[in-house]
Amino acid sequence: MLTTLLQRLLILGLMLLGVSLLAFLVPFVSGGDPVRTILMSRVRDLAVDPAAVEAMRVHLGLDRPLPVQYSAWLWQALQGDLGYSFTSGRPVSAEIGRALGVSVTLALVALGLATAVAVPLGTLAALRPGRAVDNATTLMIQVFVATPEYWLAPMAILVFALYLGWLPSAGWTSWSSLVLPAMVLSLRPMAYFTQVTRAAMVDVLQAPYITAARSRGLSMRQTVMRHGLRNGSVPVVTFFALWLAGLLGGSVVIEVIFAIPGMGRLLYEAVTNRDIPMLQGGFVCIVALAILINTIADVLYVLLNPAMRSRHVH
């Protein structure tokens, strides 16, 4: 187990180094002179003075060899200095910190809601395969997977904010502002979590230890609660981590529609405004967090799965 953990940490370090290199190369592979892109993002003028371009190139150190530039940029990044936003003029690390806190809150609430509904529902469907609950669950999964968020979000605003007046339509001012976007964001992962839970529980309920538990006089409810849910929920841990990593920077549609100042909206505005330092910093943080979360999920999978744990021990 310790060897596996050390291997994962080594791989994690190498992947983070690769991510930092890709982020550094963003302005150089985006097509065009990065210095001109910087100046155009500030002055909004297609005709940029060549003298200004050269002065900016020297000022930013872009006249040095790429390895030297990368080393200096990486050293600053390791100290938490990701530069300054071209749009707001504030430190990129501070902007990302604020946006990331919003996105993490939104993602955790949405996935927590999805898990709270999906695990009991998937278990119930597995206990009654082919019956009304199972069929209704399958229909719900198909509907939620097929419904796009860019349609569902405006419909939710129309019904719950404008027509009923129960919740705010946009913004990030109180916990009530979190309800609508979290509900909309939770529906698709809820469908996948339910499907995964049902499939896992169907396999678990056919395992020999379940039959042994039943033969000792335990009811089906006691058997499922004591022995079934732990093994049946193992795949959900992996899916939860994958969705969490994806939602941290991938909930652009929801954050733009609901005017939520999260990472998705921050990156969207950075692309629109050609804010290179914000793009670089956001890319590094999102991908690094995704890699870290998936590594933690792999370790938890080994810890929760007795078969995998015994395999690593031997």
C-alpha cells in the first residue's frame, strides 16, 4: 500500500510539472505574437506600435530563451505569484482563490444532493429489478442525461424565480442564490450516480456473503445497510471525484446563466478578454486540482475495496 501511494505521488508530481509547462506555453501556441496579444487586450487597437511591442517584450522578459522564461515563471508560480490580470489589474492568485471557493461550494452542494438522492434510489431499483420503481428510475436517468443545462437553467429561472418568486434568479449573495444552480447542476450527475449504484448493487446482492448474511437471519434491509452499501457505493466514490474535478472549471453554462462568480465564468471572461495570465493560472489550478482529486479517489477506492486492498498488501 505504501509503495502504491509513493508511486501515485511520483506520477502526480510529474503530471503537475507537465501541466505547468502546457500552461506556460498557452500564449505561444495560441497563434500569434503573445506580446501583441497582451497589448491588444489593453488598448483594444489592431494597429500596435512596433516600438511598444519590443519595449513590452523586454519588460516581460520574453526576449530571453524559452527554458529561462519557463524556469522563472515556474519559480514565481510555486511561490503563489501567477501575475496580474490584464482585465482587473488584481493578482491572478487572489482572483482564482475567490472564484475557486465559489465553484467548490457549488460543486460540492450539487454533487452532495445528487449522491443523497442517487444512492437510495439506485439501491431501491436494484432491490426491485424490472418493477415500477426500476422502470421509473431508468426513465428518469434517460431524461436527465438527455436534457441540456442551457435549456434547463432558463426554465428553472422562469418557474421558480419569475413565476413563483421563491428563489433569486441570479447572483451570489446568499445561500438562497445557491439553490437553483445547485439543483440544475445536480440532475445529470444524479442520473449517472443512480445508474452506477443500481448496477453495483445488483452485483453485490448476488454475492455469496449476502446470501450468508441472509442465512444468519438478517433481514434484507439489515443486510443491505450492513454489508451491501459499503461495497455498492465504491464506484460512486470514483464517479464523485470525476464529476467534482470536471465541475470545478466545467460548469461554465450554469455560472454564466446564473451570474455566479466561479471558475467557469472566470475562465470564460479570460478567453473573451484575452487575459493571458488569468488563462494560465486558471488552467494550472483546474488541471492540477483535477489530477489531485483523481489521485485521492484512487487511494480511497483501494481503501474501500477489500479485494483491491488485499491485492496491494500482497
